[in-house]
Amino acid sequence: MEARHDSVLVKEVLEVLHIQPSDTVVDATLGGAGHFKEILSRLGGDGTIVGIDADPAAVERAREAYGNDRRPERPVAHLINDNFRNLARILERLNIVPVDKILFDLGWSGYQIGSPRGFSFRRDEPLLMTYGEGGPSTGLRTSETAADIVNTFSKEDLADLIFTYGEELFAHSIAQAIVAERSRGRILTTGVLVNAILTGVPQWYRQRKIHPATKTFQALRIAVNDEIGALREGLAAALRALAPGGRLAVISFHSVEDRVVKNLLRDAAQAGLGAVRPKKPIVPSRFEILANRRARSAKLRVFERVVTVPKASMADSLESIPVYA
């Protein structure tokens, strides 16, 4: 089956960002380029768009979309193969500060799921889980793959990782099953890992709608790509880069990352840097969920910077934000 990707909450993102033709906009997660195309269409000749993704294939999709924009007055585009954790460095290099609107879509692309990198537990693939093509993810300062983790971590460390990043009820028994499996030979493919996970959970757990490997794969993907560390650094840089009155929109898909987003934006608001608007996250409509099941867990949170920002308060707030609260 040909890989595809349907961006979620597109209409809602465009409404909350309220993009003007002359805005400077950052799409920090190009992915399938769905949001990028819509943002691009709303910018004019005086606008600028910066697109970032650790996956070079995502950057190419955005570059193709930009090339297909034949308007005589299209915005300037900077398309960067890097991780959004390096947002401050990227904007500094481009000499683009401040920024009017910033979007983070933290979901993984359908193209990535369809690529043979080990993201899917439904196919037997090399156990990588990197966003780069066959190697370490760009801009992450790490070179570990999922195979490295499952074959070298102690049982206790594996259990902690699976519980913390996957919130997996059977983290300890799954870790024990993985250690037992690797004693017979290195675990190098998703198929072998899935079989080990299945032996580590009770029979009733295998009968649920959610695949028993879902949370373990999530935990490994987060660890391989240092998604929590990257998220904290990227969002902190985004808050610093926002122009007075600028808006930051973040789409999260699971409770681990959403907790980071919620707490960071809450702390920034309490420090007087701006406000979370609306206070509750925006979720997909029933119609969108029926059309795209991947949208069912999506949450959109929006932060708007105040016109006057107390710089000391900003620095203190962003440095003290914890991963979990």
C-alpha cells in the first residue's frame, strides 16, 4: 500500500494562527507538508516561511510544494533539514527574529510509518526508529537506534523507559521478555521485538483494540529521537522568538508530550509572557476522526505572546520548566 499522510486540525490551525500575507511563519515539523501548503497559500510576496524537519524526505516534499506555487508574489521560503530543537540556531543563522507565527505538529508522518525504518509493528523491518533515512536523525546529537537500546539497556532501565515514555502497564514483564529474547540472539527487527513483547503481556491484553506493542514502540521512538528533550528546547526557543502578539500552536498526540506542552505554556503564561488561548485544547471534530483515525488523540494548544515582555521573567521561567509536573 502506498504511504500517505493526512495532516490533522488544518482548519483549526489556520484559524488560531490567523496568518497575514506579510507574516513570518515557522513550520517546525514539515512532515507530509499538509500544513505547510496551507500556510504557504496564505502568505504573500512580503511574507517569509521557514520549514524545518529532521527527515530529509519531508524537506523534499515541502520543496516540491513550494516549487508548485506559481504565484508571481510568493513568500520567501527557507527549508531546513534539521531538528526543531535547534530552532534558535536556525533562526539566528537566517537572521530571522522575531517570528509572527510558529507551528509544531508532533505527530509522526504517514510517510515515516510507511518507510522501512522500524516505526511500524505491523511489518517486519530493521529496528531503527530514526527520522533520518537509514541512520541517525539529523540534528539530535544522538546516534542510538531502537536496536541499540533493546540490546544494551539493563532490564531495569528498559522497564523504566517503557513505563515513563510509553506509560505501559506491563513495562517490567515486557522488559524481562526482551532480555530473555536477546539472550538467544540480538534483536534486530521489529518482528522479533513484537514477538518478545507479546510473550511479556497476558492473553487478555492481546485481545484489545490497541496492539500490545503500541506503547513500547512509542517509548522506544521517543528515546531514540530524544523527543522530550527536543520538545522542551524547541518550544522554549519558539517562545523566545515570538514577536509581540505572535502565536504559537502545538499539536500533540499522546499524554507524555502533551503534558510537556501544557506545563511549559502554563508556566510561560504564569510568568506574564502571554496567555494560553483558548484555555482548553482544541480537538478534532467527529467528522475528521471518522475520516482519519490518526486524528482521534490530537490536541491543539495555542499560546499568544503579550505585547510587552519582561525579559528577566522569560529567562527564569523557561529555564525552570520541568519535563513532568
